[in-house]
Amino acid sequence: MSDQTAAPTPAALLPRHPADGFTADPLGVLDEGHCRHGPVYRMPVDGVDTMLVGTWAGLGELFAAERGRLDVLNTPLVHDLFGRALFNLTADGHGEARRRLRPALSGRALPGYVPPLLDVIGPATDRWARQGTADLHGQVRELTGAMSARVLLGITPAEADADQFAAAFEEFVAATGAPPGPARYADRRYWAGRSARRDLHALFARRAAQTAGDAAGGAALAGLVAAFADAPAGAGPLEDHLLALLIAARETTASLLTWCLVELASHRDHAEYAASEARAVAADPARLVARDGLPVLRSVLAETLRLHAPNLLSTREAVCPLTLASHRIEPGTRVAYSPSAGHFDPEAFPRPRQFRPGRFLTGQASASRLWAFGGGAHACLGRPLAELMALAVMAAALQKGLPHLPDGPPARISFRPAKAPIDPLPFALEPAS
Ligand code: HEM
């Protein structure tokens, strides 16, 4: 995309786009900016001048140029709470930590997670079929927390650690809402979160000691303990990474599941089509991790990720000069991208505002054009696990009934920390006709 022959233009000359209406319709504002100005422009985000990068090609160029030139921009609050977790690391330590974390979150590890996941999911989907719920997103968040605790740490919902973990984790999550700068010290949530972090680290260490040598518990912990046993200090401590994985998994996966169920409730024909595939999972759960298994459910997942990418913006800071879309970016520039920046391009996705999972089945559209899981140096490490959890919940739900929203789809939406309904959303699974 960048013109390699012409001298790059200084980023200060980039077109500026107004942030008006960003809170209510951030994707609309970002999209309009890219339609008007192309892959890069400047806009204030949360009051700070930011260089926005978008379009499918723009993100490809960003991710290709990122390593060593752009660092994830995390606030002092995030550094305090997460310590040396993956997304706070840079350079070699970051690469080393990713290499050690990845095997437990993908590939051959996944089939072992299927039975424990189904154990956790069953009671929740039974409840939705029996009595429904007054708050779909709240329930799905809780379920995602229970799935992550089970698969990452080996905590089953019935054991004493489950309540202790859930309570400390909620305190910790609440602390992420404290002011990002010096004002955090005056916020009660910050100190409660620091204390919850210590409790969670102690719980992780205790469970890690229990799991040592037990590679078969259907949890990632045993493999992670082994992978970090001889890790260099630069790779960060496993306790920090575990907390980061739990946080990275929760709001995003809960968001994806909520919107999958909302869209299926509004498109009964797709729900019925997906339900017939879901019934085959009951007989053969291994399909959940088969490479080309479950094309219909996967197409629903892809179309939901396209329309409702959970993350709104990811932010970087230039640490070395670089060129993006023929513009020279100086160190210190704040850069942000939206994972859905190219998801509404009518050339890649005809009728982009419509929910049409079939586009991914017929080859009309390719899931490789989606950036919902990011890309480049910080691409989502939990993508295979997120997809497994989402497919497992959808399959279990559709085996019990078709999604139904008695009060209709959500009227008000918030976009951060992940896209979610603002108000409680009544939901039920209805027997298929
Ligand atoms: C639908 C669910 C998910 C979505 C949409 C999602 C999306 C993303 C995105 C867009 C990024 C890149 C952020 C950036 O560029 O700064 C990211 C990073 C990350 N994700 Fe996910 N994620 C999901 C689920 C998960 C799960 C289940 C886990 C772990 C079990 C996970 C772990 C991580 C980690 C550790 C990173 C940071 C990687 C790094 O900094 O190197 N994510 N995710």
C-alpha cells in the first residue's frame, strides 16, 4: 500500500477526523473516517491525539511493520495490575513468553479440554432451556469465567476454590475500572484489586504445586508449569500470564457468545440450520476440534466476529521511526487500530450490515479477511481456545432449543471493554418446532 519510491509524508500532515458521536457509534465514526481519508488519519481518542489505522490492507501493513517499532501502549494502571504479563512485555521476553504459552492453548492440547468444557456448559444450557434467564450477557460472562477457570486452572464449579477464585477475580476485574493514571491511588477499587491479585497469585501457586506431574487433568496448568519451569526471567512469571489469560478470555469470549445467540435468535432459519449440525456434536464431541468440522456453526462464528468484533480499539506507541501508508511516524506517536476496520467493506463483504453466515460457506467471503483476533506480534494467543469455547456453548445450547429474545434484541450497546448489551437481556431456549 505504501509508495516505496516517494519520500514519506510527515504524520503531522495526516488528515484530521472529528471524534463527534464516537461514544454512541464508534464503529460508524471510524468507518466514516476511513471512507473519507483512507487507511490512516488522526483523531482524538479519549482526548488524546491518535493515529488511526484501518482497512484490511492498512492493518496488514501495520502488523508487518510492528515488531520492534511499536509497543503495546498500556496505562500505568495496567502495568501495576498485570505486572509482567504477556501484553506488558516487549522484544525478546515477549516472544519467549508467547512460545512457552502457546502449546497449552492450541493444537494437540484442545481435545483434552472438550469433556471438562461440556461438563461446565451442560448445567447452564439446561437452565436456559428450563427457565430462561433475565440477563443473557451476565449469564454468559459467568459461564465464560467458569469455563476459563476449568480449562486454564482445573477448577471445577463444585470445589471450594471455585467461589474463592470467582470472588477474588471479580475484585481484580473491578480494579481495571480505576483511573488509569495517578488518581488510581485514591480509588478503593485499585487497592482491593492489588490485594485480589496477591490472593489469586497464591491460589495459582497452590494449584500449580498440586498439579505438578499431572498432565491429564484436562487443564492447561500442568503444561504451563512445565513450560515455565526453566523460563528465563525476561519471559515473566507464570502467575502474571495466568491472570492475563483469564482476563483476555473473559469479556471477549462472553461478548462473542452473546452476539452469536442474539443473531441466531433474530434469524431462525440460520438457527435451525445450525441446530441440525449441533445435534451431530452430541454423538461425536470430537467434531468440536476437527479441522474442517462444523462448517455451519463456524460460519455463524465468523459472521458474528465480522459484525460484532468484541474489541473496539488496540493501542500502540511508536518506539522507533516507521512508515505507514506512506506517512512517516515519529517515536512517541500514539497509534490505534480497530479489529473491525475492514469488516464492513462492501467489496469484501457484500451487504455488509446484514447477518449472512452463508457468505462464509459458499466461498463468497473468506474468514482470512477478518482481524477480530488482531494480527502481528500481539495476535490473540487464545484464538483456538476461544473458538472451541464458543462452538461448544453454541452446540450445547442449540441441542436444547432455539435462541429466543422475549423482549427483542438489545437497544443500547457499550463497546468497551468489549461490545455488550448495556441493559439486562431476557433470553431463553425454545423447543424447535
Ligand atoms: C472471542 C474471543 C477473543 C477475541 C475476539 C480476542 C481478541 C484479541 C485481540 C484483538 C488481541 C490483540 C490485541 C492487540 O493487538 O493489542 C488479543 C490478544 C490476546 N489475547 Fe485474545 N481474544 C479472544 C479470546 C482470548 C482467549 C480465550 C485468550 C486466552 C485464553 C486470549 C488471550 C490473549 C492474549 C494473551 C493476548 C495478548 C497477546 C500478546 O500481547 O502477545 N484471548 N486478543
